[in-house]
Amino acid sequence: MKAGLFSLAAVALLQLAIAQPHGLQEKRHRHHRRQAVVEEVDYLIEEVIVYVDDNGNAVSTATVLENATAPTVASTSSSSFTTSTTSVPTTTSTTSAAASSTPTTLATSTSTSAPPPPPSSSSATPSPAPSTVAPAPSPKSSAPASAASSSTPAPAPSAPASSGPGFGKGVSYSPYNADNSCKGPKAVASDLSGVKGYDVVRLYGVDCNQVANVIAAGTGMKLFLGIFDINSIQSEVQTIASAVNGDWSLVQTVSVGNELVNSGSASVGAVTAAISTARTLLKAAGYNGPVVTVDTMVAMQKNPELCIASDFCAINCHAFFDSNTQASGAGAFVQGWIEKVSQAANGKLTVVSETGWPSQGDPNGAAVPSQENMQTALSSIQSAVTSNVILYSAFNTLWKTNSAATFGAEQYWGMYGNPPSGSINTS
């Protein structure tokens, strides 16, 4: 079916909002995108998606009432973006026909480049090769990652626990060359051709036509997709819907944002509102699977509302950033945090959306990067966490930037070494 989107009107000018950064809580990789940071004016906008059949007859509608922003000043690229709106959408929808119809146009919004993921294998994980290839943006640090402790917050209002995504093991992937350019379909297929033994592949965004290219690669893995920019939810949902072309069975989970609260890029309220908006639009497009946000284990434990708003808790959890944990203890570390986060969220299922160990870099106390320790850590993790875990990362991410904050290890988490497609192959 074809679909059209009609925006009704800006109802009221609310207020000038400027995002306030929150304290960083953990040293972590972050997937950044070049994007404008703006001073924004918030408007309340009611948007209606109308689905029509091939003869132009309306068959269903979905209404989204949310804050929208009008930029007054824009600056160029930034390693992270700031969200100054807290849109708490009120949504209603009526359906009189197939909810699986995919809208051909969703609201306008700008997209930018997105970030990359992690890989893992069964028992023996491949060793990374020291070549020179890789993909996209780089991550910033946050305060200490000793995820060791932090008082458990009072549990948030309970919500029905989800059965979760129900996969065994996953791997993350990013379609970027070392110069930050996009990889084309042939390069993506070349990279993924040797990545075997995983149920799920995690992507962080929709840029570079990555969703369609990974589907075209025919890996057999389901997709853990990402809406990277919560200010561009409608356009990113449209890109995903176009890529899956009605076959939502390809999609295991859709995440909304990656470590936004931990990095101070968005408030808890803004993220939970974004989850609600994304869920409404995805359902209107025919997707009924899990919708979550992803953040660090520390941010999730301190802000269980993020879990409650999600269909399950999704945490990025890296033992390497705890200076007291050796590679052999990585599995116990990750399992311990799964239990802490679930406890904070009233027993809700916790899925590990990133975990791994670097093969190169500087020591972080007892946590020492090396090829041998990578294998030890991955073996420990896979023994302790036997399902619902995504390993970081399939390949070294040479498009990122190493820094003291990440112990010079930011580029070297690839289980398979450098990607076989090379560092500048964009075909």
C-alpha cells in the first residue's frame, strides 16, 4: 500500500530549550555522527499518518502529538549531539485495515551518519588481524567505568516484563571505511561473508543505506536495528520500513538512541518519549517487535525508567573499563551487571547489547588489552552469558579515534581483525 503523511499544524509555542549535559558515568565507546547542535524553539505539533490503498482510499491513520523544534542557530559537526527537546507524545491510532502497510513518507527530519557494533563467535572467537582497514565515527569517554558499584536506585513503576528478543548470540557491525566514508553493498557483503555463528547482527543507524545493504548480503542473521538520532525518528523509521520492504520478520529489535543518557546528550524524559514515538510509528508501519533504548549498565541501573519504557533492558557492558577486572573475570562482571540492572527494573529481562575486549591499547589497571586477553575475555563472557548477548565488535573500527580516555584501544575491539573489504573500498 501507499501511504502519505499530513502534518496538521503547530499549535503553541512552548519555550526556548537548551539541553543540559548530565554527568558522564562510564568510559565507553560512543558512536558519533556529524550533526548540527542548535538552539531550539519547541512547538507542539500534531502529525497524522494516513495510509491509503492503491486507489487512494484511506484505510488507517496514526496520530502523533509531540514537541517539535525550530532551530535558531546551527553549528557544524560535533562529536556528540544535544537534544534540547523533551517530547512526550500522546498518541492515538485507529486501524481499519492492514497495520502492516508501510508509509512511503514520514515526517521530515535530517539524518546524519551513524555508528558501529561488536561481534562474537561460538566458543572460539577469531583473532583480529593487524591490518589497516575500518569504518566510521569515534567515541568519547565518560567518567570512570568501574561499573563496580553505585547504589541501586529505588525501583521505577513496574511494567509488564517482556519475553525479550529471545536470541542466542549476536555481533555488531558498522559499514564505514577508515576515512569515514560509506561502504557500498559489495563491501558490506564481503565483510559479512565470513561472520558466522550468530543469530543477530546489530546496526547503530540507517545512514549509508546500511539496513538495505546488510539485508542484501543474505547473512541469515536477524537485525538488531538502531534509530540513532532521536530528533529524526520519523525519517529513520521510514528508511527502515523501506529497507525491509514489508518483511518485518527480518527484524529482531529496534533500538532508539545509544548511550544518550550516559553521555548527557539527552534526558531520561526525552529518551522515554522518543521510545514511545518510535514504537507508535513502527507499529503503524507494520512492526510489532521489541523497541528499546540502549545505554550503559551504570546509566540503566541509575535510571530504571529507561528499562520500564523499553520492552527489555539493553545494556552496553564492558569489563575492560573496570580497572579491577582481568580478562578472565569478564564473564562474571557482565553477568553481575545483568542481575543488578534487572533488579533495579523490577525483574525485567536484561539483554547485553555490547560487550567485548580490545586486542591492542594501554592497560587499565588489571584490565590489559592483548590478542590473548581478548580471546580469554570472550570465552569467559560466552560461558557466563549464554543467550541474549551481542559481542563487540565484528571488526576493528579504524574510523574511530583512539584517546587516553579509552586507553588507546578504541579502534581495536574487532574479533575478526580488520574488515576484509579494505579501508577505502566503497563499492
